[in-house]
Amino acid sequence: MKEKIQFANSLFPSLRVLLSSLLTLILTCSGLLLSGLAVGVWIIPDRGMLPMLTLMNLALSVLLLIIGLCCLAFAYHRLRAG
């Protein structure tokens, strides 16, 4: 019985490290993706676009950039915290 408890105790820290690394990877990838999409919104050709749609593009790109940078900052904080 003690061997099973010791095995479980040795397994959980490595599982915690694995999940923490996975979360950091997901945050980094999503932050890069969202920041790239914020720039990509403006790459799409906008011939004949209404001014209201330009304002929506601006709002969408700013929102995506802010969320992407927050994800990157949180991932960086997780890496620095260890």
C-alpha cells in the first residue's frame, strides 16, 4: 500500500509540470496566432469597403492584438515564475 502512495506522489509532480508546460505552450501559440490575425485582417483586400466596415476591422484587429498580447504576457510570466 505504501508503495502505491509513493508512486502516486512521485507521479503527480511530473504530471503537474507536464500540464504547466502544455498550458504555457498553448498560451504562447494562441498569443502568436491572435497577434498574427490582428495583422492579417488588414492584408485582406478591401476594395469598395464601406467606412463602417473599416471601423469594424480596426476594432477587431485591436481586440485581437490586445488578447494575443495578454496571452503572450501570461505565458511569459508562467515561464519566468518557473
